[in-house]
Amino acid sequence: MKVLVLGAGATGGYFGGRLLEAGRDVSFLVRKKRASQLRTHGLALRSPQGTARLTPHVLTENSLQETFDLIVLSCKAYDLESAMTAIAPAIGPYTAILPLLNGLRHYEALDARFGARRVLGGLCSIAVTMAEDGAIEHLSPMHVLRFGERDGSDSARIAALTTLFTEINADAKPSPDILQALWEKWVMLASLAGMTCLMRASVGDIVAAPEGKALMLQFLHECSEVAKAYGHPPRPAVLEGTQNMLTEAGSRFTASMLRDLESGGRVEADHVLGDMITRGAAQNISTPLLRIAYTHLKAYEARQARTNSARSEAQRAAAAA
């Protein structure tokens, strides 16, 4: 099976790297700067599950001239439009697309662009970032990837993907109900991202504060009620595990969105929180904490846009002087 991984950043670099490490036929579609870095230094994985330095097959948009059996889409939600344009030349008659984005909003865009039959359900759970030297830094032992047909059916391509991921250095396997798993992850992530970004603090710091634990559980309840309205309430064992994780005393756990926010980067406010609010409103579900957290993130985006605009204007003025 020929695999194309869009990007070699944190998530795509990690799981694509594990496939490459296992001898699979993997190519990485990346921007020119990242392509030069990978060709010069290779793809480095630094992980508690095992380090590796690999020599990847690297493509850029102007060198993409073949089709692939599987495309792993691991971009940020705000880059989805450009990502779809980038992978379009790689789509053949039987190409499957495995998105690893957060939430569910991206499926509408992918279905409209490429057809629902091509698009699998997929998710990953991993704490990973890209270091300044371009290496992939895996921050904890967890490296979970799940995939499946969105209608829950068995299929030849899911069997082929199961074989593809067998014996690689990651917990990658099919899910019999990928939509349920997607909703459960979204509920957890929206709660974690919403609260850690709103409070600018880790789970442990939040629950140590007065009313912190109660607010965290209220946030989780709001998200769970939205999932329930769409037929996918978190299963009891999953909900219990999520509650425990989000209320663990002393935990340093934060969402990657908080790291993006604190570094002045872009955030997936619309995809992770905004879409949850929209779906809740369509079912007359009240989500006051979600709305506060979303407004906080949108205010951050507005401030960043204003600051960047002022900086650009100053640079233009300096160049013209």
C-alpha cells in the first residue's frame, strides 16, 4: 500500500515516521522549507517509546505526480482548504483519505470535495510537538491511532489498513464504531482545551482553585449533552475516565491549544469549540461555559490579527522610509 502523509509536523511526522520505521511505502508531502530540512537532516523521532532517525521520501506540491492508496491528513483545521488543494493530484480511483483532525467539522468539507466514500473516520491521541531543530518530540508514552468506516461496516480497505499498521511502534488499530470514538474524543478535547485555555492553567492548577473542579465538570457536562443530542453520549466507562483525567489533582496536563495560544500561534477555536456550540444551539442545548471559552479564544484571535496588521504596517513604513 502506497501511503502519502500530508505534512511532517508533530502528528504526521510521528505516525508517518513509525510507518517508515516499519518499512512501509511512505512519502511525505511538505512545504519547501520543511522538505529542505528533512533532506538535510532526516526525520528524527524523540520518544519514550523509542527514538529513531529516518530518511523519508519527500515531495512538494510541484513534484507530486503520482496517486496513492492512502492519504493521511494530519493538518490543523485552519489549513484544511489548502491541504485539500495540495492532495488533490494524489487522488486516484481507489484512494482512501484518513483524516486525523480534531472534531467533526472537517468531514463536511472533505465529503464535498472528494466524495464521502473516500473519507474514512480517523483519530489519534498523542502529546507531541515539533522541536526547533525539526525533530518530533513525543511528550508521553501514549500514541494511539484509530480508524474505521464511518458507517461502522467492515471493508476490504479497513482490513488493508489493519495490515498496514500491524506491528508498527504505535497503538494503531481499527475501531468498530469510529463515529462514537470521534464524539468521545471531541467531548474530552473541547472540555480540556476550553478550560485550560480559559484559565491559562493545567488541569491540576484548575482543580486546585476554588470552584475549579466544579467548573471543569460543568464544562464536560455541556459537551456531553451535545454529544447525547446527536446519538453519541460518552459511554459510562469513557466518561468516568475522562472525568478522572480532567480532575486529577496535581496533573500538569494541558491541551496543545493552550501551548499554541501561549506561543502566539493560531488556534482551532471554530473547529473544536465553535462547532460544538453551533451543534448544541441546533438542539436547544445551553452551553454557557463553552460560549465564554470560545469568546475568549476569538478575542485572542482578534488581538493577534490587530497586532500582526500593525506590525506589517510598521514594516512597510520602515521599508518605504
